[in-house]
Amino acid sequence: MTVMIPPAWLPAMFPMSPWSEQVMEALYTIFHRDFVSQPARYAGHQVWFFPEKERGKELIFWHLVEREDPPRSGNRLPDFRRSERLPWARPMLDNCMQPEIKAWDYEEGDGDVHTYVWLEHFDYVIVMKRYRDGRRRLITAYWVDYESKRRALLKKYSKRLP
């Protein structure tokens, strides 16, 4: 088994144990710093998100630290693997041209174009919707935890837009 060395620009994962509400607040501080106080950019274009809030925090924050379980149930639970990688999201956007990153646009079945920014060897992906003016709307980011999901991402990568 090959051990991958993280790129120098990638910060450490956030320690999720022991779990507490203070951990969630610390994660929110990272999110606020990286996406609210100084909005992110992708390939020179603005990265934004809808401003609505839920439970006192931007709705998109919950999509970066929780997962729906079971899928499509509306029941969201903390996802430790997703959460511990939150500090990676902004640096991945800032370093999207680095060789460790696979970044591409893909036309989804509904005609929307999504941008994927995938740190493949560390199993973390950011998904954004691309708009005609080049701006991107942050949709989610998550840890790729199943081989079937890796295969699906590789298939989308192979069919990426030019």
C-alpha cells in the first residue's frame, strides 16, 4: 500500500474527538473565516452560497459537516470524516491548479454544469454549480467513502466538459 504525503499547502485535519457542541462551533469558525469573512474564489471567479440560515448558521455549512442519513430522509447527522476535512476546502479552491487536484466541469442530467474539485488521493471533493458568468455556487463537500462513489467521480471526470 502506497502512503500518500499530503501537499504542503494542505492544512491538518480538524480533530473531531471528543465530540461536543464546542467542536461544531470551532468548525463554524473555520467555515466563517474561509467562506464568509473572505469569500473564496475558484479559477478567478467568485464562489458564493445562498444566505439562508438554519439552526443559526448558513445552510451550506450544514452541507459541509453533516450528511443525510438515510439518504433523502431530511434527517441530517454530523459526519466526522466530512467535518475533519473542512479546513481543506478553501485551500483546495485556492490551489485548484496543483497536480494533486482534479478539477473539472461536468454537465449533469438536468443540464446544470457542476464543477468538481477533487483531492483524489485523500478522498475529498467539493461540488459547485457553475453559472454562465463563471461564478460558482457552493453546493457541498464530502469525504469519498465508497469505491462506487470514486468510480462515479472518475466516470464524470472522463466525460468532463472541454
